[in-house]
Amino acid sequence: MQILKPENRKNNPLPLLAVGTFGLNVFTLLLLLFNGSMLQQLGRQLTPQSLVQLVDGRTITVDPEPNLERQPEAIRRFAGETMSLMLTWSDQQLPTQVWEITSQLVADNFKQKLKSEITNLNPDSQFENVNRGSENVLVIQKISQPTKIGEGQWKVEMFANQLVFSGYDRLGKSTSFNKQILVRAIDEPATSLPNAALPLQFAAYRLGEARLEIYNVCNIKDKNCSGNPNQALP
């Protein structure tokens, strides 16, 4: 006795329905995967900009950046202005006070080395005791575009002169300060703003908002300038 006659097998819609349902599910899955990929690409292209309010009240829109990425101009500005602040002092703004404030922008393991080099930069310059009428000023001629040397690490070349004036020598004495400056990104700003902040403290704080720090300074001709402070400023 036949359980299912040939003509019944031909007219049974269940196998065709099962195959059709399976094919539809596969097509739906592929469509979802394709849509997901397209949405990811579109999201990367059309990531909404962030609204930033500047200190003078103006507002600007900025593109979001990965934590370790910085704009080239921000790196150049940080390196140049940090060194300018650090190497400019007078009997009204003592170098010890300048160093205490600006050294917050320098990596901890490089501070002592850099302070020693700054102290000995000019034999006629008194770092600890500044004579009345004395003044040191760093004049920058050029800062190169940053060269990326690692993840969140850059190098810029700075060509500058330190001018040293004294009470009896108002023409000043110039000392070359051509250096490679190594800068890296950090997670949090290293500077803090106290109550009744001095102009120098406010300037250092604004530079620290870039979340960068100087971690080495080398002679401009040094071919092996690296993150090792022991090789700094030969």
C-alpha cells in the first residue's frame, strides 16, 4: 500500500515553501549585513561635529579626533609657546618662578635634565639670582611642521635665539637655540589653574589644554634624537 501517491507528492507545497522561506531568510541576512556596512561607512563620513565655546565667547564646530591625534598647528603652537614661556624671564618675573609654572608642561623624567641645560645655557645668565635690569627673551625664527615619530608622538625643529640683556648691556647678547623638540599626547592636562592666577599661570594652563607634553629636546644636528632624556641636548 502506498502511503503517498506520486500525484500527491507533486502537488505537495511544503518542500517548495521550505526552500522559499530559507532563501528569503538568507537574502534578508545578506541585506542586513550590507545595510550595516553602509551605515558604518556613512557614520564615519558624517560624524556630527562638536560645538566648542572659546574663552572670548565665540563658538566653533570641530571634528572629533581620536585621543592620540592632534592638529599640526596645535603641536607647533604648543612647542613654540612652551619654550618661549620657559626661556623668557626678568627681575620682575624670576626664572625660578617661570620654571615652576612652565615645567608642568614637561614630562616628569625629563624635567631635571632640561632645567640643568636651561641653567647652563648662558654662562652670563644667572638663573637663581637675577640682577636688577636683567632680562632673557627667546626669539623664535622658525618652527617646522610636525613629523610623526610614533603613536601620539611628534618631532618639530625650532630655530631660535636667546637674547640676554643686563643693566649695563642694553644691546644684548644672542645665543643660538636650534633644537629638535619631541612632543607627545597625554590623557589629562598636566596644568591646573589656581585662584587669582598670574598671567603666566593662565598662559601655561591654556597651553596645557592641548593635552601635550615635551618629553625630550635635542640638538638640531642630533641624528639619534629619541625619547631617552639621557640623549637630550648634547
